Amino acid sequence: MIGRKNWLFSGSPKGAEASAGIYTLVETAKANGLSPEKYIKHILADMPGSAFLEYPEYLDDYLPWDPYIKEICT
């Protein structure tokens, strides 16, 4: 569990929001039995080439309970 003092080093409100986003991804991956490192690497490697801005339903393919994600990130 991250304590309150860890957020003192975020540097700015935007830094704290970014930290919270990454922390959320890590905890969601762990809650779904995934390797957080593999999950985040996959998202960062694959998402920039996807058309999720035009087709928001593509984001469903990156959710931690998607069968393909479970297969490659465990």
C-alpha cells in the first residue's frame, strides 16, 4: 500500500495524477492475475498504433479481463 508521504514527491498536481494513473493500472493488473510489468509494456507498445480515438470500442481490447490480454500478460 502506498502511504500518504509517497505522494509528496510527485512534484505537481499533474505529476500526482500521472502517478495515480500508473498505480491504478498496476493494481488493476494484479487484481486480475496479470503481471503488471507485462500489462503496462503491452499497453504502451500497442496502443499508440491503434485507432481507439476514432473507435473507442477498441479500448475493450486492452482491458485486463480480455482473454488475449490474460494470455499474453500472465
